[in-house]
Amino acid sequence: MSNKSKTTGILLAALSFVFLSACSSSKSEQKPLKPNIIFIMADDLGYGDLGCYGQQIIRTPNLDHMAAEGMRFTQFYAGSTVCAPSRASLMTGQHTGHTHVRGNGEYPLLENDTIIPQLLRQQGYVTAMFGKWGLGLKGTAGAPQKKGWDHFMGHLHHVEAHYQQPDSMWRLENDNLIPFATPEGSYGNELFTREAVKFLNSHSGEEPFFMYLSFTLPHAELLVPEKYLQPYLNEDGGSKFAPETTWPAGKHYGPQPYPKAAYAAMVSSVDDYVGQVLEQLKKQGLDKNTLVIFTGDNGTHIEGGRRQKDVDFFKSSGPYRGTKRDLYEGGIREPFIAYWPAKIKAGSASDHIGAFWDILPTLGELTGASVPAGIDGISFLPALMNREGQQQHEYLYWEFHEKGGKQAVRKGKWKAVKLDINKNPDTPIELYDLSNGPAEQNNIADRNPDIVSKMEKIMKEARTPNPIFKFPFDQ
């Protein structure tokens, strides 16, 4: 071999070594991709509305499968008993003793409220929201583009979301909110699902995403596509759950001859929409690196033709007392399912006591985001990952300013509820032992004065006065 050939060979070998070393160094220095996050919210879904939470009549195969392949929480609570404060609690990490938004109405998030999409966008996440927002109209501090959303399509105002076939919605284009007309005869939640699937389909996997899919189901109005209603009808087209009491036309919510069948169909439609999202996630090969959470914003409703006996028929509140606008368990305890095939043990269940204000710090710990000061939540990531070291709440607190004004505290096995505060600020506290009576039927306050005294102290100290949502003792 000539000297020239030897020199060339040595040079090539050296270059190969440098190249391989560089590749090896690049791989070793490359940070692992942060997990994608999908948060799916149903609207007015009862604790007992899903098969995996005991439902015997309504069909929810996709959510049941999601629970079978993930973790089902049995003591997880919504932020409030109606939508706006519940969602505000979710986004801000604060309970309703500290959130600015403590009830429904024209109350946007504040400019200094730092919420989940803002935190995650700082960590390199693409953020997308489809569905019901309800935390700020166009031109307010709570408008979606001002709160960290890169993509948005849906309803800004919660009343817009009352109708299942809306004639218009809002879309974020070039950082501006633009109204657009929906296709004639279309259903809002089908459009939300289509947009969510489209977003997933366009995702390359090179940067992590946070997607919030906020359905308006099974909130009244009780209107649903025929394909979901059909399984709950007889061959003659009548309801399988006769007798039904028709909800007439001419009221706030549209007419419905079969309220029970329609409600069941609406829950099943949510299940199908979730199934479509999970299917697309798998098709994209993203499921192993995506945490999917499903829950509801508050308890089941009695609106638009649905009555208490319909709630009882389906056992929508499970074994619990109350519905939407109650601070008994049926108004605030929600299904909560977490699915992440690579990380969460299939078929697991958790009795960890948590609430919506824990979502922000949990996602913060998961993604490395620094959480803002002044939040009430704690991360439940250890419980989610089935590992040691889970911190526990000293208590959970709620307040609600409709129906006479209410407060509630959950502290361990104890649950305290105070009603009609606006009429009588000194109304006696009800006390329940949830370990012995989850239905909150046996008030044992008179036998436990020390516990009542502690709960009353929490009710006073857990809150700050709010200029909009006041109790008599705030004057």
C-alpha cells in the first residue's frame, strides 16, 4: 500500500471517529421529549354516569376502556358546583375562597391570573383549546389569546354553549378572535371533536402539546344527533325509558320529547368523541408519550326537561346526595380518569383526595414549569405514578353564592356543609362522616362539637373577601 493510501485511510478513520463521537455526544445531551397532555372536560356529568363508575344503563365503552387501561380516581372533586368557577379553579390552581371568578356571569379571569396554558407555553408547549371557554369574552383580560392559547375554536360565553346546534362560534386567527358561522344543522361538539382530531393529525411530535377539549355535553339543551339517540329508542321510535315527560318548545332550552333517552344519548356521545380522540392519538403514535385526563366540571343537572326522578332513574349522582348547584357530594364529586400507557398502571384505582386546583401544580411538576405563588393546589403526581411521597390536603374548601349562599369543607373523612348563609350567617353547620355515610343523610354535628368548631374556623380562614361575590359577614 502506498504512503498516499495509508494517509487517506488514516484521515478517513479519524473523520469517522469524530463524526461518531459527535453523534454519540448529541444523543447523550439530547433532552427527552416532554409529555403531551390532553385534558377532556364534560359539562354537567354526574359521578355515576359512566359504566366504570357504576352506571348500568348508559353505554360508555370508550371511557370504560380508558379506565381499564389507566387509573380511576374515586375521591376527586370539581372546582365548584357550576361551570365558570369550576373552570377558573382548574386554570388558576385556586379554590373558590381565593379565585376571582366564584360564580357564573360576565366575570373574566384577571390580567394577573397566570393559568395552565401560559405556564406550559413557557416550557415550549403548543397550546390548543376546543369547546367551551367561559372565562373571558373578546376584549377582556380573560380572552383566550391573552391567556396562553395558541389555537382556539369554540364558545367564549357560557350561554352560547347552552345550545347544541349553535349558528356561530369563535376562532383564533393571527392572535385575533374571529366569529364564524357554523355549517347548517351541525352539532357543536362534533365540530370540537373534528378540530381536536385535526390538531392531532397535524402534530409532528417534535414539540410537546397541551390540548384542552371542553365539551358542552351532557349539559342541557337535551338535543343530540340521531345516531346516538337511536340505541335508546324502541323499534317504533319511542323512548325505551317510558313514561317520558316532554319538555315543550318556547323555553330557554329547545324542546325534547324524550328527556331521559336524550340525556343517555348525550353521555354516550361524549364517550364516542373521547374514543375518536384516543384512536387518533394511537394512529399518530403519540399515545405512549401523552397523558390523557377525563373529568366533568360539576354534578349532573336538572334542567331542560330533566328532573330529579330522572337523575334517580339513572343513578347519575352515584351513591351521593345532590346535583349541580349543591355542595353535597353529588354536586362536586366527579369521575376522574387518567390514561398514559407508558406510565400509569392499567386497571389501577386511587382514593387520593384531590380537586381541580391540584391540576396546575401537577402539570407544573410533570413539565418542569414553575407554579405561581398563592395557589391552593398540591401536585398529585406521586399518586398518579403510584409512587410514595404523596402530599395530602389539610382540607378542601368550596363556597357558592347562589341558592342562598353555601360553604363546604372536606377534611379527611369529615364533610361540613353550611347553607342559607345570605339569610342567616350563623346558620348551623351540618356535619357528615363520609366513611360511614357517603350519602350525607345523617347529620352528626350535635355529637361532634369539636369537629364542628374546627370546620367553622376553616370556613372563616380559607377565604378572602371578593368584591363581587359577597357573604353578609363581608360587609
